[in-house]
Amino acid sequence: MSEQTDSGEDRRETGKSAASTKLFDIRTIIGGLFVVYGVLVGLAGMFPTAEGLAKSQGININLWTGLSMLALGGLFLLWVRLRPLETPEMSSEEG
Amino acid sequence: MHTLADGLRLSMNWMDSLILVIYFAVVLGIAFAAKRSVHTTLDFFLSGRSLPAWVTGLAFVSANLGATEILGMAANGAQYGAYTIHWYLIGAIPAMVFLGLVMMPFYYNSKVRSVPEFLLLRFSRSSHLLSSILFAVASVLIAGVNLYALAIVLQALLGWPIPVSIVVAGLFVLAYIIIGGLTSAIYNEVLQFFVIVAALVPLTVLGLVRVGGVGGLLDKVTASEGAQFLSAWGGTGFGQDNPLGANWLTITLGLGFAISFGYWTTNFAEVQRSLSAKNLSAARRTPLIAAFPKMFIPLIVVLPGVIALLVQPNIGQPGSEYDYNSAIPLLMAELLPNGVLGLAVTGLMASFMAGMAANVSSFNTVFTTDIWQAYIKPAMSDAHYLMIGRVVTAVGVLIGIGTAFIASSFSNIMNYMQTLFSFFNVPLFATFILALFWKRMTAQAGFWGLLLGTLAPVGFYSLYRVGIVEMGSDQAVNMTSSIIAFAVDVAVSVPVALATRPKPAEELVGLVYTKADANTRGELQKGDDAWYRKPALLGWGAIVLAVLCYIPFSI
């Protein structure tokens, strides 16, 4: 298997059962969802409504939340890029 | 007129709905993909034991961070103030560390698929069947609380009446679990964890701004509730008074020891998350990794509860249209603009799915392997049990819909949850401790201890409900009945054990602490011996950090 001593996270081993090789990478899913949410919520923040701003007491909470989610999602995707799963038959399972 | 539904009504726009729809599209996508990899019962129930520790660790927190936890601990925050952090610091961390460091090797190495199955190996069929039935009953009762929690959210969202919301919610969960089994449940829990946090952080920030920042919060709470509301130990001496109505001994023994160790070490919804890990090292690290995020969850759950009390001071009071359970939906309606609102609704729905899926999947594991396979139809094909597992899921959800109506009669669902834990988890924990650390413990003692240990707190609680016993608060009752449950279990087990014949020593290998096999570290993978993956370091680090977290609430 790969060098996995320094990543701070575990890597799944290969071939233990059919299921383990077919599981997809949760990091891609989290990263992808957060990027999409970041864009959506961020968009709401770019065009704030007066009513919404009044509720959030003048803070553009949508913009801040959107940007933070975008950043977190990006970090997850970067993590997948830098340390992809090392399982022989599943590279195309989830991308 | 200002009715409950109107006051809490959340006005979602297309953006909020889109966020919600995307989430469930992804969740169902995972379920479909996971279905392709589910081939055997081991896959369906334990995810084929293949997941890395950070995934099972976050699933471990997330299984506990259900809608009940979020609504219920916020309710506790509004009702009991800073005393609520006891449920996290003394009521969770030590028990999670104990599970990881001491108990996990027994569970993982004995290759059991459920907690009662361990009792079968250690004791006999009678205590196994008893504990399985107790487990099944507890799971569907707790599943009912989860359904009710979602119904509260649906009511706020769509204005549906609670009964309709309960039924619709139940059917949705059913579809979701049957499609994907536990594999997707664990993956979704990790996803849910991040969404919930992303939703609760902005809510807390806006809430703090609303009450004038941390300084304003402290001043206002002190002015309206008294300084004690912000302390964790104030007034907990004997004969003193505090919002919790419990003294320090009841808190430490009842909550810190009996309830919390009972819940975290024998609640299969939690333990199952660890059993899905890829090896023993990862299984032990699962609750230990979970302990760190767990410590900081009060900041985004309990704190909003306290803020809700300032925003709506009559919350939970007799005659008020808001009960404690509505603390979080109330703040969402007051503070969140469209966009973040959709995120918060999604987070709550997601957290509901986490709790409900955890309960239902542990119910079907225990029913299928420990009751059906063991006593009703043994020695059938794997496909048969897989089919039964799916049928039982449906039955479990249907019963859960029924028990949701019991939960709807409680103003603070966390009070009710803890009552259930004191009935079901505490005696089981007492029996486990004896089974693990005392090789003289016998099968007969296990059975009678468990039976009477469960009946005793039920009896005590009944006395409280009919008014014969007076206590400071519902939670003080729970802590006291937990101590009673533990004490009765041990008091019954020990004499029975001494009067009956123990199992021969060779049958106890791997099942009792003094037998060396249970202490092996299991096969290690490359990197598992890195210093930051040492279970002892992670465990003791969590304990030290929990003690430090108490300091601001103790002066």
C-alpha cells in the first residue's frame, strides 16, 4: 500500500471484501457538496435583501457562511487531489 | 391570534428549498451507490468492517448528534443553563475514553456483531435473549423520540400538524435505510456532521450578536436568571439549591458514571460505529477521535439554548406557547435570512436522519442476529437474514411512529431520553462491568442482575410520576434512578454469582479482562503505531482537555 504514515488520517486497505473496494471517497462528496453550498449561499450574500439583513442585524451572514463553506470544500477536494485513495479497481468509482 | 405554528413558522424561499433538495439528492445517491456494494449480512450490518478511523469517529459523534441531541440539549441549555455542560464533559468524555481504551478490544476481538451477542459468549442464552429484547424495546422507543424531533421541525417548516409530520418522516427514513443499509448511514453521518456544524455556527454567531456579544449574554443571564445559571457546580452541595436540582454526588455518580458509561459503552447505535472500523486500532480510536469534537459541541448547541431563553424569556413556562424543545427552531425563525436558513433546515433534517438511521439500524441488527437468527429461525441462508433485516427495518420504523406519540407528551425530550437510558443502558453496563472484570461472574447472575436492575429504575420512576417520591427536577430523577439501577444490578448479581457455578476458565479466553487474549493489540497496519494514533495518548489527552473545559464554569 501507499505511504500512509504522515497524512494524519487513515487510508482504507484494499481487497478485504468486495464492499471495501467499491466504497467511494467520502472526502470528494463532502468537498463537492460544500463547494456547491458555498456558491449558493455566497450568491444569496451577494444580493442581500433588506428583510434578510434586518433579521441578521446588518451582518451579511450569507456571504461569510458561503465563503467559509467554499474554503472548507476546497480544502477537502485538495486533500483528495494530494492523497488519492490507493485502491486498484476503484479509481473511476467516484470522481 | 398567535398560534404555535405561526410563531415558529420558517419562511423558506427557492434558495432554501434548493439547498434541501441538493442534500437529499446526494444522500440518495450515496444510498444507491452503497447498495451496489452490499452483498452479505456483514456488509449490511457492519459495513464489511472496512472504514478508516476518522470516518467511523465522525460517524460516532454524528450518530449521537441527532435531532434529539440538538433540540434536546438546547432545551436543556434553556432550562438548566451552564449545568448542561455536565452532559458533555463528565457525561460523555470519560465514558468514550473508557470505551476506546478498555472495552473496545473485547467487542472487536470477539467478532461479535452486536452488544447482546457478547453476553451470549460470556454468559448463556437466557441473558442473551433478555438483553436482546431490552435492546430492541429501547431502540424503538428512542427512534420514536427522533421521529418526534423531526416532526417538530416539519411543523415549523411546513405548518403540518405533528401527527402528519411524524408519519411522513417515518416513511422517508424507511425508504432511505432500506435502500442503502448501514454503509450509507455511516457515510451520511459524516456528511451530516459537517452540514450541521455549518448551520449551527452562523446561528450561534447571530444569536450572540442579538444579545450583545458574550459580555451582553453574561450580563443579561445574570440579571434574569442569577449568576448560578452560568456555573456548572454552583449550589451543588448537599442541601443547596440549583436549577438542576441535583447535588455533586448525584451528578458524578448518576450522570458521570452510571448514565454516561451505560449509554456510551453499551448503546449499540454508538458501538456499532466503532465495530465498522477496519482494524482494532481504528476501532479503539473511533470513540477517542469522537471525544474531541464532542467537547466543543455545547458551544453551538447549548449556547443557542441559553440565547433562546433571553430572546423569548417565557420559553418553557406554564402557559407559554413555546416549550423548551422549540429553542432552536425559534432562533432560526428570528435570526436567519434565506440562504443560511436553508442550510439550518437541511442541517436539522440531516441530524434527524443521523439519529433515526442509527437507531433503526441497531434495532434491525439486534433483532435479526440476536433474536431471529438465534431463537426463531436458526441456520438459514445469508439471503434469508438479509431479507429479514430489511423487513424488520420497516417494522421498526412503524413501531417508532407509534412511540413518537409517547415522546410528544414531554416538554423537554432530553429529559425523556435520559429516562430511557437509565432504564435500559445502566443495568446493561453494570452487568458488562461484572462480566468483564470478575471471572467468578456467572450466567445466572447475569440474567437476574439485568432483569431486576431494569425493573428497579422503572419502579422508582413510576413512584416519582405518581407523586410518591419528590425530586428537584426530571433530570435529578434520571440520575438517581441510574444509581439505583446500577446498585440493584450489582447487589443482585454478586450473591447469585457466588451461589452458582462459574464457567470454566478455558471458555473465558478473550472475554474477561484478566485473560490475556483480550489484551492483544490486533493486527496493525502501516502507520497505526504513529505517536498521534496511540489510543492511550488520544484518550488521556481528551480527559485532560475536558477538565480544562470545566474551568470557565467553575469559578
